[in-house]
Amino acid sequence: MIPFNKPPYTGDEDSHVLKAMRAAKMSGDGEYTVRCHEWFERNLGSPKVLLTPSCTQALEMAALLIDIQPGDEVIMPSYTFVSTANAFVLRGARIVFVDVRPDTMNIDETLIEAAITERTKAIVPVHYAGVACEMDVIMAIADKHNLYVIEDAAQGMMSTYKGKPLGTIGHLAAYSFHDTKNYTSGGEGGLLLINDKKFIARAEIIREKGTNRSQFWRGMVDKYTWVDVGSSYLPSELQAAYLYSQLENAERINSARRRLWHGYYEAFSGLSGALLELPVVPQECEHNAHMFYLKLASLQVRTAFIDSLKAQGIIAVFHYVPLHSSAYGASWSTFHGEDKYTTQESERLVRLPIWYGMTDAEQSSVIAAVRKALETV
Ligand SMILES: *Cc1c(COP(=O)(O)O)cnc(C)c1O
């Protein structure tokens, strides 16, 4: 059996996690968390980052930071993970979905402006498969209408848009280190990226249960006290140590994934045509090979294709049943304009196995099985 994913593992994790286990302090913001923060701030040029226990929680912090109130509207694609919307629904926001572009499956930047009302507070672009949204256009719209941009860059670490790392362009952004992503902090983890400096002080307070404990540790105040709303948004040092091992190997992981991605792309580009489409990567986007997907003719063909691969011992998956199609999602949202591509394209898409450490032999088996499946479906 060839699984769909294996959590990234480099071999360096063992010694770092052991060291964290034996440290005097295993709770949040210890030595490994500081080292991870330094790595991101140095490599991304982001003014401030904060590790969180998940990307979901980084998005929740973003919703608190921009002070979402009941009735505020937030614009995003419906083709995304539930947390992109839930983080704002938790604060009472209404979600306004707009259609995706069929080439990248990212929010269609040309449809955003028409969805803005006087209640709109933020735009949340999701960089699907680690391929950037059209950020220059999105930032210009936000600027013109005085809105915040929160990048859901859960899949976007090590990708760039016009040379800028994803997650460093919007006012705030979130990464995920869940074990299905390119880098993991031991199964679950996330990062809040703060690009607008006005949010830094309050983010530290919200993350420390609404207290000024971070300032206390730094000797800036002589006692710590309750000053704002907040929650516990710190991961343990075990998670940070695991992630740190992967950050030290970030380039190695990225190039291995990219090699696999191109292996698939070359193998299938001869086959592509009306019935089979390959991922599209706009020229200004350098991507991290988070995902390799194919688009097939229809839902029916996709189901037969996945079954055929399964019979050949290979697990391929689809995802993101559009959020507006669920009863709960519908109750909190409006789909602005026509759903021309979101539902249709989501039903055609299938993701192939790809992980750090996948062997050439494993990839060859997948390629052969895909060819066979395409002949029969
Ligand atoms: C994985 C993912 C999330 C959630 O990440 P967690 O770390 O599991 O909370 C959010 N948005 C998108 C687009 C994702 O792919």
C-alpha cells in the first residue's frame, strides 16, 4: 500500500525533542520556541512571529486582533478548510464567499471588490497548494477600502509571490505545522505572522491568556496582570523542538518535494488534454510543492479513478467540499455572485501521494497506476 501522506521526518528530531524533554522548562516560549521565532524572523523578514498550537488558533488570534464583532463581514473562498471560516464565525462574523479561479483554485481577485459592503472588515486569501493568490491586486483593494488582509498560508511555507514569502504580505498571516503539511511540529502546530507592527503588543497579550506576562518576563513591568481578552495559544517546547529540526532542514525538504512534484508533472504532461488537467502555477509564484493534484472530467470519473488507484494499492484523496454547501456553513454565510467554478472544479480534483522521503520507486508505482486508471475510467 502506498499511503497518501507520511509526516515529514528528517532524523534530527529525536535529539532535539529529547533535549526539550530534559530541559528545566517545557512550557511555552522556552529555548526552542525562541529559536523557531528567530529562524522565521531571520528567513522571512517578518517583524514578529508567534508559534501557536495550530494554524486554526493562529487564525483565531487574527480574528481577535482585528476586533471582529458580530455582524462584521469577512470575504474568502468557499473552497477551503473549515478553520478559515470558523475562526471568524467564532467572533460572530458573517462569511461572504466569492468564487475561485479555475486555474489555481485561489480566490478570484477580480470578484472581491463587488462583494465589499460597509460591514466588510477583512479579506482572507487562501494560498491553495502553496501557490500564491494575486496579492498585489488583493492588497490594493484592501488599501482602497480600508480592510485587513489575513493570509491563510497554512500550506504556504517556503512559497513566494514576486519573491516575497507567503505570509509576509497581508497584515497578519497563519502557517500550519499539522502533519499533513510540508513541515510539522510533531503532528499539530501553527504560526501567527504579524506584518503590521501595531498588532505585536496585543498579540503577545492575547496569546498569554490576556495577561502581560511576556512583558513581565522581559522585565518591562514588575508584576503581571489581566489586561485583555485572551486564551492559551502557546505550544509546548516538545512541539517547538520537533519543528526546529525541520526548520534546519527546510531547504532539503523543499527541494525533495519539488523534485517529486516535477516528476509527476513531467510524467503526466504528455497525457494532459480536455479530460485531464494539471496544476497551473502563475509565473510570479514560486511554490513549495505542497500538493500534486489532477483534475478529471467529472465527479463520476474521479470516483472511479480513486477506486481504481485503491484497487492498485494507492491512496489518493480529494478534499474541500465547498463550505457553503454544508447546512451549517450556509447559515453563517452568503455566496456573493455565481458559483461558476467552486463546486464544479472541487468535484474534479484529486490529490496524489506526495511526502518528504517518498522514494523514486514509490513514485513510479503511482505514475504507472495513474496511467492504468486513466485508461479504464
Ligand atoms: C491545514 C489547514 C488549516 C488548519 O491548520 P491546522 O494547523 O490543522 O489548524 C487551515 N487552513 C488551510 C487552508 C489548511 O490547509
